[in-house]
Amino acid sequence: MPAVFESVMDGILVFRVSGKLHADDFVSAWQAGEQQIREEGRIRILVLYDGFEGWDDDLIGELINPGFMEEQDEQIEKIAVVGEERWREPTELFMLKGLRKAAVEYFEPDQEALARAWLEA
């Protein structure tokens, strides 16, 4: 599966994303994480790209839908993404860096520990 809600620990939700990300996979992973958001309250998100190959067009259409993730956006403090440098700019656009209340930062694959430290700061 290309997107998987992996775990939650100390208020950090971890999602692992591999392959090409499709709307159905993203929505399923997000719905699994939503339950944790309701239970945790304020949370931080760590996204780990593992052989990530980009987004399918159907996912972009899903995200344009008004209200998608809007309910939880107030509860998200920070989002850290760990992946190859070539995905930095498209990810920052996808995550709406600078347009949402949550801080969004991108880290290279050898910087996962730094990403976790940033989330915990």
C-alpha cells in the first residue's frame, strides 16, 4: 500500500508513503490517523517517503475539495516530511507550506532524527 498510517507516539503521528500516491490510499491512511488526532488533541505529523514516486492526478482533485482535512487543521502543530531532495518543492506545495497554521519543514533521508527533534521542539 502506498500510504500507511504507521503509529502514534508522544503526540507524533507517523505516515509512511511509498510508490505513487493515489486518492484512495491517501484518504484511507488519513482516516486512520484522524481517529488518533481526535484522541490526542494537538498533534504533530511525520511523513516518511520510502521509494516515493509522486502523486496521482486523482489525489490532487480530492484535495481541492473544500473542507478536506479542514476540521483537523487546527489540531496540527507541525508537519515534518523526510524524503529525497527532488520531492522538496512539490511536497511543500502539496502541504500548503506557508498557507496553513501548521509549520511545515522538509528533511532529507539522512535527517530523520533531525526531523523528529524539530517536531519535538
